[in-house]
Amino acid sequence: MSTALIILAAGKGTRMKSDQAKVLHQIAAAPMLVHAMRAGQALEPDATVVVVGHDGEAVASAAKAHDPGVQIARQTKQRGTAHAVAQAAPALADHAGDAIVLYGDTPFISQDTLLRMAEARKSHDVVVLGFNAADPGRYGRLVMNGDTLERITEFKDADEATRAITFCNSGVVAASTKHLFDLIDAVGNDNASGEYYLTDIVEIAREKGLGATAIACDESETMGINSRAELALAEAAFQANARARALDDGVTLPAPDSVHFAFDTVIGRDAIIEQNVVFGPGVTVESGARIRAFSHLEGCHVSRGATVGPYARLRPGTELAEDTRIGNFVEVKNAIIDEGAKVNHLSYIGDAHLGEATNVGAGTITCNYDGVMKHHTEVGRNAFIGSNTMLVAPVSVGDDAMTASGSVITRNVPDGALAIARAAQENKPGFARKLFEMLKKKKLKRDERAG
Ligand code: UD1
Ligand code: CA
């Protein structure tokens, strides 16, 4: 069965009090829109249409950045959820399959729930996702008759008896693409808001003799985000879930509440993630690696047996091979560090490759940027980079080579060579004592003058 996703993301989100569209605000380092798009992947859609309006260009480019295949539909005026879905019709004119409507500001619908909706579609023309609300508030109410969903009534349009219903509309709807757009064509705006309600398609479907039902999911999945406070709650919910999942997968977290995951963090079993570690997007940590306290990782891969931190920063393009060591106050960016290599203290390694078992001394810096362009540093295997070496890229240090500490390396160092690139030391006998005496006299005179 081919499936199209329609994701509504045209709303302004006034209550966010933001210059940015609501759906671009991030949860776990990804726009909430991307969370909705990822949930939809469970259905292996052959088309995805994102309906944009407010801040439409930015929303469209975020959607395309995540999935270059998405189609964008524009809703210039927000005239209701049915009107929003109607904007996707031209993009899906030839689509012969199912369509499912998701909201860009409802990021936590689970893949399992969407698969259950697809299953329910086998026996019903229209399937709505509902939930039993602890506080039904202003949600649309699902009026059921046994298995049959009779209609959805918006809070504003509901009488007392209907408002007493606690089974509420999440907004997610599935139908055949053809039915969906035919039903939407028949929706009017004669209601309390003067909007075209997507929810009206249920009653219209019933009048046409089509079958409608609702399935329930956990309320936590339908959490919509309208304010900064709700965004913070959503982040907390995501993190709680990610921590529980990591523990369940066999990851050791001595202080789970202090670890922050990104939407796509992957961690192998028996890895240890210590206190206050933060993951940005695109991180994979293999089994048995250890990430020590207060480290920040983003766009990197840490292999089995590696140790990172405490207080390390791994930036995009970092590849740590097995049994590598990255110590405190070390920053690594766009660098491949081969098996067993060590960068233990206070260093910056960027745009570089370090060979196997190479040891980089404290305070070493790859000077990769000349103010205009970035350049590469190549270090061979079993090399020893002395403390406080400046490797001025582009430059290479060969296998089994050494640099003397304090060197500024501007020319390539051949295999096995020792490079010394610093002023030679001169000792002046007795000079220090004389200098001390001179300075002490000077100070005495100054103190006398000052009285
Ligand atoms: C909607 C449902 C309600 C449900 C609730 C769940 C309707 C009429 N009502 O109400 O039954 O309980 O969601 O959260 O569908 N949007 C557009 N263009 C528009 C209008 C909305 O893209 O013209 C988008 C919004 O950006 C948002 C989503 O659709 O992502 C829902 O719109 P919103 O106005 O929040 O609907 P509710 O009134 O909350
Ligand atoms: Ca809403």
C-alpha cells in the first residue's frame, strides 16, 4: 500500500512569542517538524507534503534539509485544518493510496501508533487517532457509537453533553487519498470559528455511507506544543524517554537525569556515559566506549574501547578509532584518530589525521586556519608530538617521528626524524641573582618615594 504524509505546519504559533515559526523550535536538537516527519517514516511514505504558511521559506528549507524529497504546499491564509490539507491536493493529484495527516507541532506520535492506524484502515474508510484526555480542555471531542466514530465536535461548537466526553481528537487522520480530498471538498466553514475544520470530514463520510472509526493512543504521544513552557516540557519528556531507552538497551548512566541526548543519538550496550554529557545531532558511540563527565559531542563516531573526557569537545567529522583517548579540555573537529592514539590534555585537533598509537602532548594545536582557508595536518603512526607543539597546516609529521616541545612546525617532518623548531636555549651564569638584586633595590627606592 502506498502512503502519502501530509504534515500541517502553516500556523503561526502566536503563544511561542517568537520571530521563528513554531515548528522550527527544536526538541533534542531537531526542529519539532522533523520529529513529526521521522514518526511518519514508519509508514514508508512514497510522498510527503509539508503545508507551510507563516515563515514558509524557513519551514520549507528545514523540511528539505531533513528529506530532500519532500514536496511543499503553501497556505497563504490560515483558514483552518481542512483548508490546509486541501493545499496538498495538487501535489497528490495522481496519488493512488492512503494519505495520513500529521501536525508539525505534535512531535511524539509513535511509529507503533501509526502502524496501528494503518491496520485499522483495512476495515474502515476513515481512521482518526484519539486519546483519553486527563483534562479534555478545548480539544475536539470524538463522538463514538461502539466502534463507529459518528462525528468530531470542536469544543467551541459542542453542547454540555458533548463537552463531557473525554475521548479527544489528536488531529491525526488517515483515509484513502481520494476519499480524503473528496471529503474535504465538501467541508464548509459555518461554525463558531468560521474555519474549515478537517474534523468535519467524519460526519460527511458517515452521510456518504463510509465507515469511520477512532483508535486510541497514550495521551503523552499527542502532546502539542504551543508555548515555550510546553516546549520545555516536550524536551523533558523526550529526554526522560531517551534515558529510559538507553538504560534499557544496556547503557550505563550513573546520573541519567544529567545526560542530554539528541533525536538521533545511537549508543551501544556497555558504553558508559557519565554525568552531564551533552549529545548534539549525529553521534554514534560504540559498545564499551566511555564518555566521561562534562563532555560535549556532536556529529562524531566513537569506537569501542575509546575514552573521551572529562571535559572534552568532539565536533562534527570526528572519528575516533578503537582504544583512542581524548582527555580533558581537548577539542577535536573533522579529524580521524586511528587506533590507540592519545590526545590527553588541553589540545585542539582540527582537519587532521593522527596515525595509530601516536601520542599528542599537552597544549598541542593544529593551526588549521590561515584566516581565509582551512588546511590539513597529517601525522603518521607511533609519532610523538611534544607538548605545546604548533602544527601549522598544511603540514605532515611522519611515522615514528617526534617534535620537540614548544616547536612551531611549518615544514613537513620525515619518518623517524626529530623536529626542533624553537629558539635555542642560552644560560647566563649568575645573571638571575644580579637581576633579583637590581629589581629589589628599584622597589625599595619606589617605596621610599611613596612614603
Ligand atoms: C485541532 C483539531 C482538534 C484537535 C486539536 C488537537 C480541527 C478543526 N481541530 O484543533 O479537534 O483536538 O487540533 O491538537 O482540526 N494549521 C494549518 N493551517 C491552518 C490551521 C491549522 O497549517 O489554517 C496547522 C497548525 O499549524 C497546527 C495544526 O494545523 O499544526 C492544528 O491547528 P490548530 O489551530 O492548533 O488546531 P486546534 O484548534 O488546536
Ligand atoms: Ca493546537
